[in-house]
Amino acid sequence: MLHSHLLGVILFVTSSYALYESSSDVVELTPSNFERLVTKSDEIWIVEFFAPWCGHCKNLVPEYQKAARALKGIAKVGAINADQHKEFTKKYGVTGFPTIKMFVGNKQNPYQGQRTAEAFVDAALTAAKEKAYETLGKKAGGSTSDKSAVVELTESNFKELVLESDDMWLVEFFAPWCGHCKTLEPHWAKAATELKGKVKLGALDATVHQMIASRFGVQGYPTIKFFPSGKKTSESAEDYNGGRTSSDIVTWALDKLAENVPPPEIVQVVSEETMKACSEKPLCVVSVLPHILDCDAACRNNYISVLAVLGDKYKAKMWGWVWSEAGSQPALEEALELGGFGYPAMAVVNAKKLKFSTLRGSFSETGINEFLRDLSFGRGQTAPVKGAEMPFIQTTEPWDGNDGELPPEEDIDLSDVDLEKDEL
């Protein structure tokens, strides 16, 4: 009798800690094998972080087991008791159950599909295709979007990444089972890629992180909220009221950016640091202005004013704007093929791709605007930066804002010079 009672207790304890039987195709993961099996392997994994008492976790079991069986030899399907191993799973941003993530080595992404066997299989096949194409050095299906551009937000990182940062954010509150969320996903990823360096896009599973979702009044899925730049509070959030295609999202975000972003400073190139700061922007607009002896302070300030007007017009692009005096940065002029037709001259360079485009029209507000407008629409001819690297920048004195002065003429004493006629 005691033996059967003890056996019943053992069975109860075992079943309370594991949702999947040892004969299941779902791999039981623990802190002792997680790194070896998942993050240090090159296999594709779907990992469920569960709690034995969680109703949604229990409901997931049949579909999850079906997916594990179907994906044999293609991808691994595992589960870890996150309630039992709280400290270990905390580093993966687990604060609710079930949390499901896709792993390829040490790269992880939140699973955002429906909780059906078919959806799990689709996600694994997509990951396998992307991994294979990555090995070939290509993107699967020629896609230009990048899921990693979308920041995974949780209750543990939301305050630091969104509320306490100076960045501008668009945040999608989604539910994994929501069809509209699934439809939005590729558009959200593409928009995040296009807006890199300008506006950050995040995604938060509102079914897992319910406190955050409730704080911002999320009642349906997907709900998108806008958070302006600078320190924020709960009251800072605004409803997103744009369209749901990638181009709609990008246009809406850039309009908001234009409202919030100050105009760029037009900086003189006087050191490597000034050029490096400009090169880190999506594009760097480089102007070479005439020498101060050929164009006095009023003339130079007029050119800089034109650049400031255009910098304000295109501020949402987050470009860098610099200028130098003709002849002061010869390597820069040579690399961007500037100065051959006189000064002022302009080139726009993409330092990451080492490509540039040169202004062929007039150095005027109208001429430069037409040039920049064509570039922003992907039109215009480009050429590789000479030398296949950004040029060396000489350290020079910044302009003091005054007119130039001719160097004093030296008095030369010719009394001791004996010039014969045949030497002339």
C-alpha cells in the first residue's frame, strides 16, 4: 500500500514538472543541456518556455507534439520548464508562459505565428530556407527586409529601450494567434529595415507581457503606438493612425521624424572626427566651397545658408552635411572627383557602400534640391570612391568667420644679384 502511494506521489511530481513524455519527439531542455543542444549547435530550434500549471501551455501540447513529429530531420522542437529554471530563462526575456522562440545557433527571434502544427512547420521551413541562402551569401527570395531590424520588447527591457532612450519608436503590440498580426509581420520587418538609424521599430507579445499592454490601453491586435524622441512617460504614447503596408509605415514615421528632428548642423571638415561623424549617417553631403580669397565671408555665408535651408528640408533623411575650403582637403576632393569644374562643388557619398554621386547642375537651392530629390528616389548616377576607402582627412584650422587676407609681400633685395644678359 505504501509502495503504491509512493509511486503515485512520484508520478504526480513528475507530471507536474514535465508537459511532454520522454517518448515524445519534443526534446526536454534544461540549463545543463540548453547551450550544447541549442545555442552552440547550427540546427534550427523552436523552443517553448513553459510553466506546468499554465493553461495555455497545456492546450499547446497536442499541436506542439504534432509539429515535432513532422519536423523530424528538418528542425528540432524543444521545451524547457521556465518556471522551474527562472534564473536561467530570464536571460532570454521570458516573463510569461508560454514564450516561444526560434533559435539558429545563438541567434534568436520571437515566434510570432499561430500556435498550430502547420504554423510551426512553416516557421521552421522559412528559417531553414533563410539559413541555406545565408550560406550562399544571399537573402531568401531576394527579400530586402530583415527580421532582426525589429527589436523584441519585453517587460524587462521596455523601460530601458523605449521609455528611457532618446530614440523615436513605433511599437507593435501583437498576439501570436492573430491573423492580422501575421499579415503585418513582413511589412513591419521591411519598414524596420528601411527606417534603420532613423526610427526604431519594436514588437511586444501582448499576451505574454500583459502589464505593459494594459498600461498603454491595448485592447485589440495588432495595436501600434508611437513614442516620440527624448525621455518618455506612459502619457507620451500616441496612437498610430497610418496604413499597414511597409511604404505607409515608412512614410508616416518619416513625417513624424520631420516634425521632431532638429535641422542638421553644416559642419566644416577640419579633422578625421568630423568626417567620420558624417560618414556614419545614411548619406554624407560634401560641399567644397571656394577659397576665402576668391569668395569673401559674405559670399561663403551665402553658400552655407543655402546648405542650411536644404539640410532643414531633408532633415528627416538623417543625412550628414559637411563642407571644406577648396584645396584644404585634397584627398577628399580627389576621392569624390570634386573641383575639376571649379568651385563650389558637391558630392553625396554613402560611406558604407563606398559610392558617391556628383552634383552636375548649379550650386543653388533649386539645383541642389533637384539633385538631392533624385537621389532620395534612387535616381542619379553613382561611382565608386577612388581608392576603395574613405580618404585621409588633414587636420586644419576652422574658419574664423572673417574675410581672407593676402599674405604680406616680402621685400627682396636684388642689389647683390648679378644678372648677366645671357642669363635672362
